[in-house]
Amino acid sequence: MIGKLLPLALACAAGPALALSCLPPDPVQSYMFARDDDALHSMVIGRISSDRPIAEPRATQASQFKDNHAESPVTLTGRGLTADGFTVDVRQKITLRLSCAAAWCPGAPPLDQELFLIFRHDNDARIAEIGACPMNALPWSAEDEARVVACHRKGQCETRF
């Protein structure tokens, strides 16, 4: 009898299972979060490049309850959002900060892909914060670009979710 109850007791003692649930990424929703934040942000369609590999944080048991991130200097090249759409050329050195949420850490955004990238102006620094639910580095599409521009210019902010 004890042999049958031991696995059940161990399973119950293990504690609750934790899971991270992220909404599917939506550039319009990301734009709205950045627009409504107290800090100044910029949104760019472009590519990031780096002379060295992007540093990625690693979740460990000890790091689950403290700030766990990795930073890399990158260059962002693309088109910035203005009153007329994504019309201004951008070539900007920024800091890419990948931040974990407990045991969940993001991977680096792809270097070979056109992205919507949002970065925060922090005094003289420009920081693109990518969290476990990445909202500030999203794949680009012409359809999403038109949706972001409609939201920015006309207030027609139709999110997918």
C-alpha cells in the first residue's frame, strides 16, 4: 500500500507547475504599449547587426527571483516611424537587452530578418528590451506595417487579439 501511495505523495509535494502564457505578438499592440508608456520610444522597421554573437541570458534555479538579463551592443539599420509612416532612414547604435521572467528567457532576434523593433530612449542610451514574451522585436510584414501606420496616423488601432 505504501508503495502505491509514495508516487502520489511525491507528486503532490512537488508543488504547482508553472507556465508562461504569452499572447501572440502583434505590432499594433506593441506600438500602443510603447505610445502609452511614460518613457519615450521609437519604432523602426529594419535589421540588427553585430560584430559578435548576441549574449543570451540563462535561467538557473538561483536566477529565478532576481534580475536576469544579458546586454549586447548592436546596430539597427532601417526606417523609423514618423507622422508620414516609416519614412526616415535610421542607423543607430542601440543596446539589445534580453531579460528573463523567472525560468523563461528569450532568444536573440534574428540578424537576417526584417523586424519591427521598438527601443526606449534612456538619457543618451537607446535600449531595446526583449522579454520572455517578446513584444519589441517582431517579424515585419507589409500588412502589419499598414496597420501600424493607420494606428499612428489615424488612430485606427485594430489589434489582432
